[in-house]
Amino acid sequence: MGRLRPCWRLTNVALVVGLLPISLALMGCGVSPGPAAAPPSQSPNTVLLTAYGATCDGRHNDQPALQAALNDVSSKAGGVVVVPAATCRIVQTESIPWTNLTGPVTLRGASDSSTLSFDSDQLDAYRELFRVSGTGASLQGVRLVRARDTYGVMVNIAASTKLSFDGVVIDGKKDAYGTREFHGIALGGNPGDVIRDVALVNTTIENVDYGIYQANSTRSTIDGFRVDSSTFTRNLADDVELNAPQGAITHVSVTRSRFLDNRKPADPLGSGFGVGLANVQHAVIEGNTFDGYRYEPIHIEDRSAFVDVRGNSFSDSFTAAVNWAAHVLVVGSSHDITITGNTFDTTANKNSIDCVYVGAGGAPTAPDKVVVTGNTFKLRPSAQVIAVYGATNVTTSSNMTTPVA
């Protein structure tokens, strides 16, 4: 093994949430299909966005109509607001920096071309397309697309229960508008707030900086966060970043999803993960594919515990030539981590790489109770199965290795 420990790194990203500055301290292909057309609603309270004055011509500001429709449905104990098969421009302003989506309200696209085009009155001022709260809010079969080089986030989740995304596309257009920070979904909330049972299914997040993230200073509690059968592609920082040094995150699952072509630049180091967990308890990362990462597809650190990484496939990942290159990094004081049944393919790694790295990573203590079992390792001559630096109770068994050119 004989390689140096990484001096672990954190990247500070400034973000303004709710018009108050918050400091983010975060760890650290193909074109996905659009959402399928949503089935007809069975709700007795289904309204059309155009009935509230939205023109959806891509030019007129339809934000007042959108907020009016959502408020009306919410006041009548919930229902569905239908977005037409057109582009509805939503302009957030200094006086109205976000649109409130409060459960139990569903925002549903009429077809796979139903689009909310997110714009802002001031490109440098932080804005949100939606701030979500309440019980049972849902977005279904709608595209959320950034219209210009605005600064902000598409969806900020506040205190809520049973929020769901189904067949949603979030496109930050960073390939077209690359100057200002723009993120997909923020896990926000105030101290003491609880965000419970969030589900993303058949959802795509692409061309943003952070796909899903939580600010380091956030003090809410996340209990139940599920990503299933979704796609993350061409993002410039972490795809799924769950980090709660001052809050709590428990019961996380990321399953059957595709993580493709992350575009994190070579410098500075500190992000570009597929899934990053810090201070997370009870998590399953299962049945996913990771392909095209300059840095690690999975990063686990800072007291994360009871994490199962199983049945995933890794290829063309951590291609950067640094001395802690690995497909799965377990660092800091993480413990009770199981890595089983995965396939690690180092065919594309011309750099030296350990498929699994377990070490302190610059933290005061190293991981404990890490099990690496039943995996398949396709190893180039410059690759090896595992590197262990100071960690305790690390066991390996029943792994299969195959040399590749």
C-alpha cells in the first residue's frame, strides 16, 4: 500500500438562502430522457395554470399566476395545478424571491414539454424557483429550466413531510450559462425544523453545480431521504451531497440511479462526488452506476455510520492523479461501513488507484468497523483493491480480482 494519506479538504462555497448569507462548507452521460406525460388526475380539485392568467408564451411573467393557482388549491385542502404543454416564464424578484409550494398541492405537467423557465430580475441576487413546505407537496412530470445566468437554486426544501418529485427534470443550463452558482435542490429549514420522507423518483438533475446539497450551517433534521431510478449528469460539483455537522440526517437511500459525466474542474479539489455523506446515519447506496468522475463517486466521512454500499458499478472514475484516488473513500471517524457486491472497473484509470480507501483523511480519528466483501475488482497494473491507513477493524473477504490491460 505505501501511499500517503490524503490531507482532506473542504471547499467553501458562498450561498445566500432566504436573503441571509450562509456559508457552505461542503466535502470535499448521455442526455437523459424527459419525463413521461403525467396520467390524468383523480383529484376533485384540478385546475389549469392558464385559468389564473398565465400566458405560457415564454416571454410574459407567469409567476403571479403560478402563485395564485398554488395558493387557491392549497386553500381548498389541496389538489393539482396543471402546467400546460408550453413554456411558462417565472421571474423571481427582490420583493418575491421565491414561489411558495405548500402541501398538499401537486404541480403536474400536462406533457413532457411542460416547462417552468426560471428567471430573475437581478442576475447576481440569490433567488429560488420554489420554496417547499407543509405535508404532501409534489412535483410531477414537469421541466424546471434556468432561463438565464441567474444565481440561486431551483427548489429549497423547508419544514415538510412527504414531499415527492416524480418524472421531474431540473436543468440548470450550466453548459450555456456558466458564470453564476446555480444548484438543483437545497435541504434547508430553520433550527428545529424537520424535513421528513423526501422522495425523488424517475427524476433528472443536470447542468447545475450541486445537484442536491445541504449547507454546512443548516440545523434542521432530515429523517427519510430517498432517491430512486433517477439520473444525475453533467453537474459541476457533488451530485448528492448530504452533510449535517450541525443538524441530523438519518435513513437515506440512493438506489437504481445513474451518475454520469461529472464536470468538476481539476482545481480546486474538494467536490465532484456522485454521493457524498458526512454526519449521516443509516444509509443505503445500492444498485447505482457511476461513470465519468474526475474524483470519487462515493465519499463517506465525519461520523457517518451504518452505511451499506452494495451492488453498485464503478467505471472511468477518479481519473485525477492524486495519492488518495479511489472509487469509494471512507475517511474521518466513520464507522460500521459495509461495501459488498460491487463491481470496480479500473480499465480507464491510467493513474494509480485503490478501489477502496479507508483512512483518517486529515481527521483526528480514522474509520472503524469497515467490511469489504463479495466485490469484483477489475484491476489494471496500477490499481489495487484497498488501502488502509490507521483504520481499525477493517476486514476483507470473498472478493474476486481480475486483471485488465
